[in-house]
Amino acid sequence: MYIRAPIRKAATETAKIVTPSVPTRLLITCPQVIPPAYSPLTFIFSLYTYFRHSFTIFLVMRYSIEVIQFRRRSFHSRTLGTNRASQKRDRWNMSNTFRHITDGMQGLWHRRPRNSNDRKTLVIKAGAAVAAITVLYGLFLWFTLPDVSDPTNLLASQSTVITDRNGIELYRLFNEEDRTFIPGSSIPDHMKNAAIAIEDERFYDRGCLDVRAIARAIFLLGRAGGGSTITRQLARNALNLQQENRYQRKIKEFILGCQLEGQFEKEELLELYLNWIPFGRNAYGVEQATKQYFNSTADKLTLAQSAILASLPQRPSYFSPYGRHVHTEVEENVHQDIIDGSITKVSDIDPEDITIGLLGAHAGTGSVLLYIGGRTDQVLRNMEDQGLITEAERLVALEELEDMSFEPARENIRAPHFVLWVREQVEEMLLGTSEEGLLEQGGLRIETTLNWDLQQRAEDAVERHREDLILRYGGENMSLVAIDPDNNEIVAYVGNMDYNDEENGGKIDMARSPRQPGSSFKPFVYASAFQKGYNPATPIYDVPTKIGDDEPQNFDGKFTGLMTMRSALGASRNVPAAKTFFLGGQENQILTLVAALGAPTPLERKEELQLERGEFEYGWPLALGAAETPLLEMVSAYAALARGGRSQGVVSIRKITDKKGNLLYASEDSGDGKEVLDERIAYQITSILSDESVRPEEYWRTQLTVPGYKTAAKTGTSNKCLEWKDVPVLDTETGEPIPGKKRKACILRKPDNAWLIGYTPNLVAGVWVGNANSASMYDKAGGLNTASPIWRDFMASAHRTFANPKTIFDKPDGIITPQISTLSGEFPTECTPVAYRRADVFLKERAPTLQDPACKQLTIDKVTRLLASEECPIDAQEEGSFIVAHSLLPERWPFWEEGVRKWVGEQMELWYAAPDHSGALLPMPVAPTESCTLELTPGRLEKPSVNIVVPAPNGTATYPTFKPKLKINSKAKVLSVLYSIDGKKVVKVDTEPFTQVIRVPRSVSESGRHTLSVELTDEYYNKATSRVNFLFEEDERPPQIHITLPLGDIRLPRGGDLRMVADATDQEGGVKYVQFYIGDTLLTTKPKEPYEMTYTIKEDPGVYQLKVKAIDMSGNSSEDIRTLTVD
């Protein structure tokens, strides 16, 4: 029978099947035929197929060897000649051996025997060929088996574990099998015994050749057999032979099983088995199964829990604690039969009516109940029958099983955004290497820098403010990153508010998503300016200023005038920051510094856009945080400031070890990092950010401070334009619109990113709040009210965990703190007001050198407010302190100087608008530059006059008080009149009619002659005087008083309100006080006008006298009376 063609066809078809992976020790892939069913005929057919393909291999090898040997003989013939020995040796070489074997094999299907001798020869050759093939095939299978010298190699895979710095598990990475290898000593004996009792009760007795098992296999040939032994199951897993035919797999399992039995003790095999066995839900090995189902570890398993785990491997999906077969069930009719008495014991129940579950259950109802066991009952019964446990232990375990319940486990991933980022980093490390699949299957242990305790505190802080952020401010997403400033290791990382909130982009890692940082970017701008020689005391004006066609605005729409750079940064003023952008070297220098500190994205983004567009610049808005930057980079850059200007790469992974504990990777110790900014300049920035005195309000000071620690912090808020409009372009000189020229202007802005980044000597943390979809938040949202509460809660909580924390920042060498004038940044003088003197931080070589040039002592004319001159009256001159107001570099930036001049002019009007100058923002008036001339004030040539009418010359005035009368003649406005008695100033009156009652000082006696003097000053500071001699006399005339309300007698009910008003005067000395009476009862005393009162009547019905009494300065009195009738 000729069957070559069908074999070729089968081989061609099966060549399309994906061959399973085999150990790389010997990678030989042969076409194979997988029969549709397993039977003795199939077995013979399979052997025939392998013989046929083995023949092909041997034929190729035979002719290859013959070619090699032919060339060798030819060489020897040419060089050494031939002899009998060599010819004899050639008859016994490998080529002859393969020739005999292949000839015999070929004869099986190509040659027909001609006679009995030929038939005998054929049989001998065929037998030899079969024996040789069997041996060679066995060797072939042997070499394809894995190495069993290292037991961990037999595990298909092990899960990679990502932990925090203290070994707390954050996440497990696995491909298909989640496994953790543990030593046998960590597995309780009852877990081992349970597995043996249900899977392989003769485990300790059987060897490599199990006669009973072989006999059973022969008897069941072609049919489904019983369960494999523990060793065979382990061998099957190590080989991974799912796609090989049954008989080849059985042979390999047998050979490897023998190897395992010879290599390891039984306890070692059981350890390997329990680390491999699948328990469902991707949990492989007893350790991972214990975590999956009991949230515990294998060494803490109880007997009942061990019975559950031992029940799962046979059918893990069917018996899953989260599936439909948790408890054994019976058909509904069984319950009724039990109640009726038809069924009295479990054996009466038809097995077809029972669905076995993981746990047993009771059937029936009321007092008639039968307990029907489950898979766990079988495990425990087997253990008892085999003497592994006692009956009492089994019963206790059954009681525990009755109360056991299971809840589906959620995916256990802690710090999800951080963990996934770490995974990305490890994948990049392995990219391009030969370690494919190592991350998911290699059993790596990745120790991260995260501190789980601090991470929980960070997540708690986020959760506490979550509802408030959403409802009050419209922020659905947030992120928090905390870094240890000593080594730049990430200790807390909240990538988003809720990882599972897919509707609002919860899976997006906002810590690494670039967003506009707003004012939190400003410290880098000032640091760049300090590199250019400026310092925290440098004066800078926060006034309306043109920068090209733009005019920067502050967040509150106001301008505060003269500030130092310290106060400008501390109060987060935008206009000074925009100016500092230019002072600091502008865009390239700032971006380079920021990148060096740890935030390279703005510079990289600029370079990308330049490649795309050919030309791109952020411009001065960079100073206000226009360049999108990830929170992670911003926190890293702030950490560089906290470290004194030394930059280090962000560290998230401390080390990686393989499953054997070998170190694969360890983070490099970069020491103190690379200095990219002078540590003294970094200290200047820290000094500003931690200066509570320059923060705008008390709430700022509270929210940006960790109690008990010096805290440097900065808020940031960026705004999104929602509506644009074309507006005219104004002429820079005239301020008028330029015809035909328009520009785009934003007319509606709303906040979209809110930040707070801050640090103490112990910790750096940053918080971002916003929306992952870039939607704007509500109008009132900002860094101070959204990000700062989260930041402060976390920082305060984190610092409670530190042992011996530092409370202040270290001051580097080369720093001095002299007293300076905040008007100029130079040394103060006598002119400098005390309120404008303070100590500030300077580099030693850049200390102040000048005496305060911004404050000058000048003599001015009070009328014109110009410099005093001989042309103007001396009486109008006064000395005072004046500020010299100029912008920085007025020649280089004339628009800045123009803005200062215009603002100063407006402020000077406000300065003189109120006597206390309360409406102005100037610390003092601006120094004039012009001198006074009479042409400016022609009215000052007309002098005023004043005469004393009362007391008359040599007349009298009452003692101790009197009221003078004056006659004033002045065309100019009178400013004041000064009264003196005997040369002693008594009172200065600055309101019309410039007369009032004068109380005689006690130092002036009543007797003798006295002199009254008055001095009048008009608005031009012209003065007029008058004096008169007089005598004091006793005041014997009483004051005058009249009740004006009520006008006459009055009747009121008890409980009614009585209102009384009186008019009291005294021509000589004035009224001292007025008293109100009802009957003889004093109701109240009024020392000055208005003389009125309201009284609720408490008296009983009857008639009462109402009296008002006036007493003058001399004790004289008078009264007025009304009658009150109480009903």
C-alpha cells in the first residue's frame, strides 16, 4: 500500500500551526501530525509518522557526512596515499552506520522481499532501524527537556512586584499567571497535606516507575484517565506542551518526571508544585491565591482555608469562590422529598440531582435537614481517612467553612498613576534587550522611592477636599507630587483625583501633563534676574506699563506702586514680574535656567514649535507662567531651589532585583547634585518665598505656612480666554486710536489651572487643580483657595511623621543681611522713614554701596510745593523728606519711566487731597525739581487782616471760660486761627467761623491783666495778627435753656416712650452740661450737644414734673419745666 502522498499532505497542513516555545538549549521544530482522536491505531500512525520524518533527517545526515568524508579521503589520497588500514577504517565510519540505518528504513516501504533470505535480512535491518530510531528519538526528547537543576526554572513565570521604599506592595505585574514564589517553610503543613490528600494520596510512596499507574494507563488506553500525580503535573507545567500530541507529551512528562524524582526530595517537589498550581482568577501558587481569596499570606492559612485552596486546582473556574458553585445545590424536588420523608439520608438522593459546590450545604427545611458536602468536605474527609488530621480538627474546620463568605476582589493597585509610570520606565530600560517578557514574567522586585505612609496622607488630603473642589470651584481633577529635597526621590505621587473616574479623565496622569503654571513660574524669573546682579531689595514699580502693544494687568486689577523685588514676588504682582523678565536676560536665559533646575519641557516645547513654525517665542508672558510645564517638573525645579541650586534627576526607582535576589539596577547616588544656580541666589529666592511679611493678607500667611516650620511657597493661577474681540490699536504718543489698525483682545477670561508649590527644609510638594479636558473652572477658583488647602493639609500631616526634622533653612556662606532702605535698596539715611527700613539678603560681593538716593531732605514752598526760593515768602517754607521716583534703567526702557511719571502725578494729587494723605500709595511726596516763583501765586501779594472784637481793649472776659469774637478780612481762604493767652498757645481753630469757647489754662491766674493774641494764616501762608489786653471777671450770669420737645405739657401711658430735646447756650463761658429729670429722678446728663434723650416711662399713673437743667463753666445754672401725666 502506497501512503507517501497523504503523509506529505498532512505535514504540509500542520506546518501552519504555531509551534509552542521550547527551551533554547535545543531549538528544533519538526512538522507534526495531530490525530483527530486518541486510540491504539492513532498511536501506531503517530509512530509511523515519526519514523518517516526521522528517516528523512537520517538520510540528509548520511549524505552530508559522506560528502565530508569523501573530501577527507580525497585530501589524504593526494597527500599521504591510501592503505588498507584507512580503507578498513572507512568501512566503520559514521557514514556507513547511517547508510545501513537508512537503507533498512527505506526498505520498509520501497523494497519487496524476493526470497526468504531477503525477508530475513529485511526483518533484521528493520529491527535494527526501529531500535536505533527509538534510542535516537529518546535522546532527541531528552535534549528538549528543561534543566531541572534550578527549581525556579520550572515555574512558567513569576509576577513582578512593585513596592514602596519599605517593601509594601503597590502592584503586581504579570502576563497570564500571577505568581509569587515562597519557600516550603512558609507553607503550613495542613496546606501541603490537603493538596496531597485530594491530588495524590500516594505521593510519598510512589517513585519514577509506578506499576499501578502504568497498569491503569494500559487499561484506560484511548480513554480519559484519572488525575495526574503531583510530579507529573509539575512536569507538564515545566514542559508547556499544550500543542503537542498526547503520546509525545506523555513520554516527555515521564522522562522529566523521572528527572525530578531523581533530582529533588519529595518536600522540594511539593514546594515547587504548590508554587505553580493554578487557583483561578490568574492566581498561581499558594501565596498569590491566599492574597486573592483571603487577603492574607500563605503562612497564616487555617485548615479550613487550606481545604478551600486544595479544592480549586482540579476545576478552578467551576469551584471559584466568586462563581455560581460556591455551595452544593440539589434539585427542588429533593427538598420536598426530604420534608415528606422519602429521603432520609444523603445516599438516597440521586447523584443526578446534586450539583457539587465548593462548600457543603443543607437540604430540606425546618427540622428536617440533610447536610450535603462539597469539594472542601471531600478534602477534609480524605485528610482524616489518610490520618493527616483528626475528626475533631475536621469538625472545627467544617464549622469555620459554614460561616465563610467571599467578596469579589477589586484590582489591587496602589498609587496607580505612579505605578504605571514606573512600569513605563522599566519597559524603557528593557527596550532593545533580550529580556522580552521579563517585566511581566521574570519575578522582578521593583523597589520604588514612594513612601506608602505619605502616599496615604496625600490621598486623604485630596479626598477631604474633593467635593469642595468640584462643587465650589468646578475642578474635576487634581494632582499632588512630593519630593525629598535631599535626594530628589518621589515620596508621594497622586496623579489624579480618582483613577477609576473615566468620565472625567481620572486615568490621565496630570502630574506629567504639561499645564500653564501661572505665577508659580515667577521664582525662576527672579532667580535669573538675581544672576544679572539684582537682588531682593531692588526697587521696582508696580504701575500701569506699556510693553509693546500690551499692558500687563495684576490679578486683582490694582497697582501698588513702589515695591522691592522681595515684596513683588511675595505678593505675586504681574507687572514687576513682566519687567523682571527683561532684567533677567529674557527668554533664552530663563528657559535654560529652568531646564537646568529640572523643568526642561518649556525649552523643549519652544524648540519643537520653532521647527514646526520656523519662529516662536513665549515673550514676556513667560514670566507669568505661559509655558506649559508638568507638575512633576515644577516640583523637581523647586526641590533644586530647596537644595541650594543643585539639580538632580527625579528618582522614582531605588533598585530592581530578579527573582533570585540578584541586583539588576540601583539608582545612582548623585551626591549633592550639580550646581546650576549659585546657592546664595537660591537662598535669596527661598528667603522671599518664606517671608510671611510680604504675603498680601493673613489668609495667605496661614495657608502658605506649615505650622512650626519655615516654609517657602508660591501660588499660581493661569487663565483661559473664552471670548476675543477686535479692538483699536492706540498711538503710543497721543493715546488715540490709529485708523484702520486693530488687534485681538480677550474680553472674557476664566481660570483653568490652579497651583501651589512649596517646601520646608524637609519636604517639597506641589498641587495642581483643574480639568483634564482643559475646561475652565469657576471665576473664583485660584491657587490660594483650591490648591493651598490640599497642600497645607498634606504638608502638616507629613511633617508629623518626621523624626528630628529641620525647622529653618541653612544660610550659606557669602550671605550678608545689612539694613537697607526699601525705597532704593541702598543704605538708609536720616531721611529714610523708619517704616521703610529693613534687613535684606545680599551676596557679599554685591552689598549696598550708596546712601539712600531715593530719599532727599528738601526745603519747599508749601503753597506751590516747589523748591523754596528767595522770591517766595519764608513763612511758606518748610523742610521735609521727599522721594526721588524713577524706574529701573529709564534710558533703556523709556516706557517704564513714562508709566512711573504718570502714576506719580496721579498719586501726588491724592497725597494732598486729604490732610492725612490716606488716599495715596506714595510713602512720601515726590521731590520737586522746579523752584517757586511769585508768578505762580499772584494772590499771595494781597495780605489778610484780623481784629479782636471781644474782649474789647482793656475790657473783661469771664473766667475760667470765655468766647472771643473776631473781625476777619481776607480775600484768600483762611486756613487757621491760633489763640494765645499771655504768650501761651491755647487752641488752633481751622474751621469757620474760627471762634469757639476758650478754656483758660490753669497756669493763667484769674487776677491781674492778661493779653489775648490771635494769628491768622491764609492759603498762601500769609499771616495777620491781633492782640488785646483784658481782665478776668466772675461769670454770674446763668446759661439759657429751653425745652423744645415737647412744646407743652404732655400725657403718655405707662410704658410709652418720652422724647425730650433742649437748647442750651451761654454767652460768656459756654455750657458745661445739661441734665434731664422726671420728678426728682435724674434720667441722664449730656456734656455736649445735641441735648436730647428718649425714656420709657416706668412710673405709676399720676402727674410728674419734667425738668431740664443747664450748668455753665462757672457753675451757674438754669432750668425749664414741663408737666407729664401718666395714664
